[in-house]
Amino acid sequence: MSRCPRAAPSILDDHILTSEVLPVVIIGNGPSGICLSYLLSGFTPYVTEEATHPNTLLQRKLEERPHQSLLEQDLEYLCEGLEGRSSNPVAVLFDSLLLPGSDFGMDCASVLRWRHEPERAVPHLVLGKGPPGGAWHAMEGSMLTLSLANWMELPGLKLKDWVREKRRNLRNDRATPAEIALYYQHYVSHSGLQDNFASGTLVTSLRRVACKPVAGAERGPGTVWEVRGVQSGEAGEGGKAEELPFCVCAESVVLATGTHDIPARLAVPGEDLPFVGHSFWELEAAIAGGQLGGHVDPVLIVGAGLTAADAVLAAHHLNAPVYHVFRRGVADPGLIFNQLPKVLYPEYHKVHQMMIQQQHGGGGPADPDAPPGSSPGLFCGSYPGYASFPRHRVVSFRPGKKCVLEDECGRRTVLQVSMALVLIGSHPNLSFLPEGGRRLGVDPAQPISCRRNPVDVDPFTHQVLAEPGLYAMGPLVGENFVRFLKGGALAISSDLSRRRGSRVVEEGRHV
């Protein structure tokens, strides 16, 4: 086996020897990394013989190789003609097999059965900053998730069954982020994957390095991926945990980091003033500190996504007045609220109704230097204490807790606020890659972004086009929902399985 050059001491709970080159290292231990670990651990999907898929074209294709695992089949062929709510074809395929007809309200059983075939297992290591589950452990525990419970689950363990064992009921067939985080953490141990996970690890560098083969190897010198970082050790004197360096090398690396690390910014003057925040948790801290009680100026919330809606609900629940600013119109089909069924998401439907019924009608001061207190008053309609500002943008924040808005016609309004929250999304932290991984994106000149500039991958293998041997999945390739990120795990594990089979055949020829 090849050796890793200049390897620093590695702790990683004795998962590996630093001199070995692992077949795969996965950076990120959220649901993307967990699902991929499940497939790489020998859990193999087959189509059940008795199942009938509602898509007749796909059913006929599945019948052509009934005894062949999904990992061995031609995924591109199976994906032909399928349509769904994801731009990644394998995601649509895998979702269709796991949840047939779900987009049409059908409750069909999965046509897949899973076999544990240890001989297929690919040695791998999953690195993550916290416990398995990734960003779900940092989300607000009282909020309902956007997706239905069965859309959140991973293969082999039904979420509903796990919730019932905990003696909890799902509200509207949905669970809280706290429950989902615990489910993912339990899933790792339930599936026997824990030996593949190294928590408390922060990757600081990923690069290609030269690799010399061991004596007697037939293959010539090549390169491997060198992954460096730090792992939190036990707390020493003073209670501070020691950070110990590690280095591991791998033939292939999978980027599964998600995109919740760096809050997006408006890039306007005054955004760094103390009263301006960029996370839901800053609102929670203000609530806990009693800063929003009594007669206070309104909270300004910028954004029209679900996190912004959660902030509106939290503030409104406390009777704290709210100014809600967003750039889209309330009827814009791209607005997430116009895409959610009202019956399943009543709380978000309420926010949308507030946005529609309580629109600011103008009349605010045109002078951005107007004195404090000249901001427009809040409407008193069906939702007192709330006013929306559709098709407005923030021009600047000013000392004295003032915010200057501008509408589509260039009219400006000054708002006096108690605090401002900019909740317009987030970006992945790829600081361990040169230039933050920009050259891996669809547009190499722009930062990686889930919506605007995802990592450019082969649609059927998820291998990064700009860097062979590097894969990406989940939000990095535009998948925001757990329901669809599982397709990335299938694409990657299928490609790695094919490459492994080709290598075995090649090595057999040299024996």
C-alpha cells in the first residue's frame, strides 16, 4: 500500500495509521456524509422482485437486471426520462426509488431492499467538527423542519419508527431539528458506522502531494490527497481543550461540508455596526436578555427565506414589533412561501399572509438624514406590530440604530430599529482549499454558492470536473433537502465501486 509523505502525528481516536493511504476521506459528517458512509460500509441497494414502480418506463428498465445491485447498473440509463424537483438526475432517480410518486401525493412503499455485503465495503473516514448530524445540531430545536419526516430519513432506519420508540408524536408528519439531529446521531451507531467517524476535527488544508509506492508495487509513482487539520483533545488545565494536529492521506476525497458556515452579507455601509446581526441566534440572545420586552423600537428582519420567517414568528410571538424587508414581490413564484402547501406548513403560510396583508404603503421620509422617530408607523390590521417592505433593499445602516431602505423607484425610507437581522442565506467554508475552492465552481470567478454557483460535477458520478479524484455532494452541488442529497451518495459510491472493480481486474492481470 502507498505511504503518506511527511505525515504529522494523527490522533483520530486510533481510526487509522498515519502511514496508510485510505481509499476515501469524507469531509463533513452531516446527512450527506452519513448516507455515503452507509453505502461505502457495504449496505447495498437492490430492487425488490415483487415491487412495481408507478413509472412504467423506469419499471421496465429495472426489470432488465433484477438481480444486479443498483451500484452496478448504468445510472445514466436509468435516469433518462425522469423528472423531479432536483436538477441532479441521480438525486431524482434515487428519490423515485425510495419514495415512489411522492411528488404526486402517493404513499407507495420503496422498491428497494438493502443487503449488507461486507465484501463491498470501502475503507473510509468521515471528518466533522461536531457529532454526526452536522449543522442540524446547531439549529433551533423548537422549529418544525421544512420537509416531511420520511423525506428526512436515511436508508435502513425509518424516522417515524425511531420517533415512536422515543414516545413522541410527529406534528403534521414533521419533526423538529433537535429530533432530526438526534436521529442522525443515533443512525450512525444503529447502522454500525461509528468506527468510520472522527468527530471534533477541523480540516485546515487539502492538497495533492506526490506519493511513492511501496517496494515491489507494480504501479508507478503518483499523487494522493493530503488532508491536514486539528482535532480537539481532552480539556486540560483551565478547561480549554487542546487542539492536536493530524494528517491523513487518501486516494479520493469527498466534499460534504454543507453551506451553513458563513452567513451571507449585504455588503452595505454600516453592516458591522453593533446593532446589526447575521444569525437567528442573535435574536434568541436578545430575547433571552430581555432586550425586546416592553415598548421598544421594531426589530428589522432582512430576507424572505425560512430562517427570516422563523425570526418573524419568534419576534411576533413576543409581541415585539417587526419591520420585514425583502427584495422580491409577495406574488413572486420564486418566493419559497409560494411553493409550500398551506396545509402542511401553516406557520409559514401565516408569515406569507402577513407579508401580503401588512405591506408598507410608502409615505416615509425621502431624506436619509431625517431625524430619529420619523420612520413610518406599523400597520394595525390583522397582524398588528408587523409591516412588510416588499421590493425594497437596504442602502445602509447608520449610527443611532437607523436603517435606510430604497424601493424600486428610488424612494428612500428611514427606519428606527432596536436591532437588525440580516438573514439572506449562507456560504460554505472551504477555506482549506486554495481561493476557497472557487475554481471548482460552475463560474470559477465567483465564490461557491449553493444557489448561484455550485461545485461543477459530473451529474452521474459527482466527481468534480476540475479535479479528478475529488467529489462533492449535498448543498455544495445545489441540494438543500435531505430528500435529494442521498442521490449524491449513490452516484459517488457507484463510481467508486466501478473504479475499484476496474483496479481489481487490472491488478489481476499483473499477477
